[in-house]
Amino acid sequence: MEKVQRTWRRIVKLFEVNSIVEELTGAEALVKALIRERVEVIFGIPGGATIPIYDYLYDVDEIRHILVRHEQCAAHMADGYARASGKTGVCMATSGPGATNLVTGIATAYMDSTPIVAITGQVPTSMIGKDAFQETDIIGITASITKHNIQPVKPEEVPLAVRKAFYIASTSRPGPVLIDMPKDVQIKKGKISFEGEIRLHSLCSNPKVDEKKVESISRILLNAETPFILAGGGVIKANASRELMKISEFLRAPVATTFMGKGGFPENHELSLGPIGMHGTYAANRLIREADVLLAVGVRFSDRTTGETESFSSNLEIIHVDIDRAEINKNVRADHSLLTDVKTGLDMLYRKLRGIGSQKNRKKWVKRVSEMKENSERIQAPPIGKINPPRLLKLLRKLLPEKAIVTTEVGQNQAWAALYFKVYHPRTFITSGGLGTMGFGFPAALGAKVAKPNEPVVDIAGDGSFLMTCQELATSVREEIPVVVVIFNNRVLGMVAQWQRLFYGRRYSQVNLGETPDFVKLAKAFGAEGIRVETYEDFKEAVKEGLRNNVTTVLDVIISPEENVFPMVPPGKSLDDMITGG
Amino acid sequence: MEREEIIEAIVEHRPGVLFRVSNLIRRRNFNIETITVGRVNHETARMTMTIKGEREIIDQVINQLSKLMEVIKVRKLNQKNTVKRELALIKVKVNDNLSRSDIIHCIDVFRGQVVDVSSKSLIAEITGTPDKINAFIQLLSSYGIKEVARTGITAMERDRKLGGS
Ligand SMILES: Cc1ncc(C[n+]2csc(CCOP(=O)(O)OP(=O)(O)O)c2C)c(N)n1
């Protein structure tokens, strides 16, 4: 019997050697440690339990603080910043309501494995557990939505907590880490040193890959008749797009992506199928049924990707490459697996594939792929309104430079964007894939713009989602972070309405939003720009204007409430049950 | 096939660690039967869990637990080669002297101990495998049990026997 045993040990150097011991408060130690982590920007709102930190920040030039209008958005901005840049994003909130407001943002980052460090104030250690004013057990609350969380109890522990937080957030499978700073720890002085090391169990940045496995997997891939690649967010996180492309081209294997993987493979490539799953392309959802071997890289086989899992994996030999051991066999049983950082894994596989060389002829398979891609274009739901989102998105693609960053809200807008807006580069498509958080797109766009000030950033929104976080227009104007928001304004909670239309006999329960607000006036009230769009011509002009403006521009694009997103796989059904609407 | 397995975790001996482990188990919907914790030295503690599930589930438990920063080592014990023990304290009703001596006889047979005697009850202490304890409780139940406190299983793998394979 195989015994499963884990003994991973990591010794992590904590900052530099020979650092002098300084007399510092915990707040100073925190900020100095953040500077040592090369933090450029913090998104946050101060409060009673973080004033000592803010007081010290007042004189600090190295870090830009962006004052947001709701802590949820501070977390989303840190998240957007991290996704666009690959660096760790930082957000900060006071104790109690400030901390709980972060929760949705932290959970969003957790589900999509983004590295963020959230810092919260806490009541003084002597008050913890007494239900003090603005006390909340944020350590307990966030235990299952963070990779780790830490509460230093004396100033001397602060540098270590910060180093640990950044290391854990960004190493192996990334994710959010929270540091909860009791107020007395911020105020008290201690003998602070930035020297030393920490021992971290349970974190293996790159496990050793079994060469024999690489060889046997390579042979399976070479012998496959109809190999198929599924690429997830792990490809983007590991910066493995180039390696992925090499393997795909070598094997002549088509690549479908999850929502999180979108951008990991250029969607103008002949072997790109676009996204797969509930709102996947016709070509991706059909072709996977014709595949014999599936190479799944950096994916977690979410239910939105696989549909019903039994039929997903039937007649499919599955190879799973991922850094997280717990993802192997969690949702879908893998026949073979490589536990490794995706970049290393793909690189090793590619070398081995080339080394062995001879493989099946896949001319027919490639022909079939291009045939299905053509069908994909043809099979489209008939447009309903005067202007419809798929065409608007194709237009938008033409109007934006290749490396422009697009974020989305959640609902039909997200599915349309995934299906019809082609993405060519990693980190240029940012969406809440796992948690499906309405209101994510706009603050994430602002965070992305802070990370990439020279790229245009566009949030593709629904009217319902945008209203959840639109107060950040104030942040965007005051902090001079101009983005473009394209609201597909259908006056309904469109995706819920679509489900009600398709699966609940058109019983439109609580989805009508009505005619308010006037988004053009709303934008202007905040000092941003607003433009109403009713034709394709309007849209073109408005996008161009938005890109020119040095203030955030909201495009209120009026579409029909009856519009559906197709293709769609009904919830809980197999990919075979895709509805095309065409 | 569903089996009951024993999982042993060596964890950091710090406040909050038990919370993290049990929180993870609850959140992932794992079906833990028993869990025991005890300090090993000033740095580490040992947790022993029994859990029911298919092999994939057991592997999931181990893999998920191993991701907690406070977990140093986690593994599934080889049951064929593992010593399992549980301790129970049982308060039994005593009606008269005759039943008292009957009960004490039972306790002797099971190699248990009487740790407290009062006019209306006595407390028996017993250690052994869960099966043995179940049988013991069953036997005493005819006298009337007032309270039972069981520790849950703790376990340890044997080393290879001298000269054994
Ligand atoms: C915070 C949050 N609340 C509720 C939902 C459930 N939900 C999913 S899609 C949707 C409708 C979204 O409406 P809108 O933003 O107008 O976008 P549309 O579907 O019309 O494009 C809702 C309510 C969610 N995903 N997130």
C-alpha cells in the first residue's frame, strides 16, 4: 500500500543580513517592511485602528496610497493590480467594518489565486475577545478564504509577518494573505531587526519532477490521434504562454482555455479555440468530445469549465499538470499527473517531445479544427436588439491596441466578453472567474491601470454590476486613473433573466432594474465623462473619445433586455447539451 | 470503496492551529469521526484523526491539510501496522453492594480500573481499541450508565520487528 506522506520544508531568508537593530514602533516596522518588499502602492481607507500606520505613511514617499471609497474595492484594485502586473497587490482597511468590507474582495482573489496582501487594523490585544468597539474576528472570518493569515502580537514580530505574507502570497499557487495588526502592536516600540530566517512547512515552490513520468506522458501525447490542450489561469500565473505555444504547435494540438486562462494563448492563433465550458465556444465544447488525450495545464476543472464531469472525462485520457497537489483528482480524475510549476512542466515536456520526435500525423485533426472554428463563427444566435454585444465586442477589439487590458463584471457581459472579445496577450483579460463577483470589473480596471498606466484599460460591464461599485468613479477622478467603462445597459440583471427565460418559463422574478440611473449624468456627477451609445457608429466614436480622454469615460450602451448569451451549457449538464441559439 | 482511515498530522504547537485544521475539515465537507490533539514538545503537537471516505477523499484530506502553513507533516497510517488506543471514563449507576461487586468484576475482566466510588455510582477507566471500549460500554449498560467520556482514537505506527520483513 502506498503511504502518502508530506514533509516539505522551506527555509526562507528574512530580509538582508547584518541589518541594524532599530528602535521602531510596530507601525513603522510595518511600513518599512512593505518598502523592503518593494510595494509601490496601497489601496485603502483609514480608520481608528489603523491611524498609527497612516500617521507614519504621511511622511513616506516610496509608497503611493490610493484612497478608495469602499474597502471591497481596495481589495479588487489590489487584485486587478496583481493580475495585470504579476506583482503582489496590497490593500488596507481598519478593524471591524473596514475588515469585513474586504471579505468579498479577498474571497474573489482566493478563488482566482491572485497574490494580494490585505492589512487590517485590530483592537488592542488586551481588548481582543471583549467585543470591543469595531472588533471583529477577521482572522477567523478569513481563515477559509486566505492562503494564510497572521496576527503579530508584538512589534518585533512585524517584519517577519510581512516577509512571510509576501512570500506565501506569491509562492507556489498564489493567493491572498491577511495581516491583522492590533493597535497596541502598531503603537508600541520594539527592537526591530530585518534580519533572520523563517521556516515554512507546507510550501514547495517547485517540487521535483519525475523524469520517468515526463517521458511516459510525452509518449502518450506523441501517440495521441487527437490531442487537446486545456489551459487555465496557472499558465498565466507561471508566465508559461511561450512554453504552451511551443507544445501546441509541436503537437498540432488545439488549445481551449478556461475563463482564467483566457490570454494564456493568443486567440488569433490557428490552433486557438477560445474558452470552453458553460460559456465556451461551439468549437471548444464540440471538439473536446473528439479528443483522445487531454493535456490540462494550470486548471482546477471548475464546474463552469467541465459541465457535468462524468461525461467530460469519458473516453478521454487526462494528463493534469499543476503546482497544487490538492487539485490533482479533486474534481476530475487524472490518468497521469505532473506536480510542478506549469512553466517548468511544459518546458520539460516540450524538450522530451522534441527529443523523442516521431509522432502521429495530425493533418486531419488540424483540418477538423479549422473546420469547426469556421462552424463556430457561422452558428450564432440571431441578434435581437438594434445593436448587439457580440458585434460591439468585435468592434471594440478593432479599436483597441493589442495589449490593451480588458476587465469584466459578472453576468451576460462577462460571458459575451469571454466569447467574443479576442485576447492576444497574457494578463490583458481580467475577470472574476471563480467567485463571479459583480462589481469586480471596475475597481479591478482601476488597479490594472495603476499597474499599467500606459495601456488603455476597459471594463466591460452590466448595469447591475456597475452600480455595485460605481462610487469608485470618485477615486478614479481624484487619483487620476482614467479607464473606459462600457456598460451593456439592458435595464435587467441580464444573466439571471436569461436563466429565467430559458429554464423558468419566463417568470422574471426580481430582475428588472428600471430606467434609473442615467449613467451619463451619474458619470458627470463624479466629474467623469459619460456618453450615450445607441448605434455602432456612436460606439466607435465613443470608444475613441474614451481612449483620448484623460478622465474615466462611461459608455452607456443601450441594448435589448431580451438578448441571450449563446452558446450556453445549462447548469449541471454535459458540454454535449450546449444550446447554440442559432 | 469507503474505508475508515487514520491520519496523523504533526503540527506547530501554537494557539489557533486546532481551529485551522477543524475549520478546513468543515469547509471541505470531510467526514471526520474523531480527532485528538496532544503536545509532543514545546514546538509541535500531534493530531490523530479518523475519517471515513473513498480513497480519493482521504488523499484530498491529506493534500488539503498539507497546504496549511501550521502543518509540518501529515500522513495516512498503515492500519495493519498501527497500534490504536482510546481511553474512556464511564460513570455507572450502583444500586447495591451486589451490583457494585458485579461491576468491579466486569472492569477487572476488561483490565480497567475503578477510579472513583460514591454511594450511587462509580467511575471506571479503560483503555483499548475502540472495539474493546464499545464492548465494555455495552456490557455495563445493563447496570445503567450515567456518563461516558471517550478521548477518540490516538495511534502510532509500529517500527519493523527485529529480524522481521
Ligand atoms: C455580488 C453578486 N451578487 C449577485 C450575483 C448573481 N448574479 C449573477 S449574474 C447577475 C446579473 C448581472 O447583471 P448585470 O450586471 O446587469 O449584467 P448582465 O447580465 O445584464 O450583463 C446576478 C445578479 C453575483 N454574481 N454577484
